[in-house]
Amino acid sequence: MKRVHKTFRFQRGALFEEHDHGDQMTMIDAMMTMMTMMIMTMIEDHDDHDDTMTMMTMIKTTTITMIMMTMMIMMTMTTMTITMIMMTMIKITTTMNDHDDHGDHDGHAHGEHDPHAWLSIENAQTWLNLVAGKLSAADPDNAGVYFANAAAAREEINDLVKEVNSILEPVRGRNFVVFHDAYQYFETSFNFPAAGAISLGDATDPSAARIAEIQGRVKDEGINCVLSEPQYNANLVATVLSGTDAKTGVIDPLGLGLEPGAKLYGDLIRNMAKALAGCL
């Protein structure tokens, strides 16, 4: 089944070594300028006219990614140079994705748009050279450093994939339900699909009927785990778990408690895998 997905081609994580980046306010000003421009672009491009909360969720995701993008540019540059780089690098694109292997998993119907693109290992790998190329065009004297760091980051991500697969391998075949449908990219990257989601979107509160449906599936299908998230109502998960033998755990797709820096992306993906395996 082919579907049109609005996807964000970002890399959420730091690719480059830390540098003394001089005036912090210059960086912050540039970041805020680009965040504003991106939000305006999102609003103009958002032709589906979803509700305001859905848009705010997408903006929240963009803001987090922008902060990480800014942290990647850790060399002393003028505000104009940083702005030019970010304007070129960060775009919202409409792509046709063949989701034959990423559609409905045994009744798990995904929402049409998934803004959590940083959870895709493939996105991360794709953006490494693109980011390095844009930085090199703006700062050719350091092109070698950028591409060397991108190559090193690619190897780190390859090692990360092996590590995550080893974490998940002992629990493959077990079923889990997530709080909301934020994990399509992660599920595809590691071939580890969820059996369902309590809520199909960030902005949509599950109805009583939806909660009852998921609760029934947890009982009838032998779901092993129901995952909650730090920022959502844990009582809904408790309701779903009531009368079942399923375990619960907390998974964080945003990395809210992680220290920003070069290790953030790996820590984010690794911690998600550990939380999932621990619950299963």
C-alpha cells in the first residue's frame, strides 16, 4: 500500500567534535531565526489543515531538532553563515514512500503523518554526508574535518545498529503496545513492529472506546508489554493494563533527560531499545 507521508529529513544528534564556538548569543540568535522560518514554512506547507494541537506537536518536534542542529555547528561563524547553512540543510519535503513493509501491522493502523523522523537510522545515515557537504560549502577550509567526522559518525551508527539488534534479539516475537504512534521509523529500522498504539497521534486523546479496544487486544492477543512515555498520562496505561498480565515500562522518543552533545543520538536509540527489551 503506497501512502504519501510528510517526512522531515533531519539528523537529530551531534555529528562533529566540540569546538570553542565563541559568542553564544550569536548561535542562539541564529537558532531562533531559523526556528521561526521553519515554523512559518511548516504552516504554509501544512495543506492537510489538521487541528492546532497536531501542528503544535510538529513544531515541538522541529524545535528539538533545531536545537540539535545548532549544536552540530560548533565552529565560530557569523550569524549570516549559520543562517545560510541551516536554510539550505533543513527543509520539509513531501515524499512518496513505499510502505509495503511499514503499513498496518495486524490491525495496527498508523496515522498518516509521522514527524518523528529522527528515529530512523536510514534518515540519520542519509543526512551525515548532506550536512557535511553544506558545512563544507560554507566553510571550505574545514571540509576535511567535516567529512572525516561524518565518516566516523557513520561507523558509530553502524555499530549502534548492531548493538540495538543484539539488545532486541532475545525478545523478538513478543508483542508490545505503545502509548502513541510515534515509533514507525524505529519499528522499520529494526524490524520490530508494535502491535498497536493507545493513541494514534500526539494530539489525539484516546476515546473510551479506543482504550477498551486496546485493553481487549492486550488480553486476547497475549500482549507482553504496554509502554508509556514520560510526558503522557500514566493513568491511561494503568487502565489498559487492568486485568491483564502485561508489564509496563517507560520509553522516551524525545531524549528529554539526556545530556546534549555528540553522544545524544546513540544514547537516545540505545535507551529506547533497552526500555523495550526490559519491558518485554
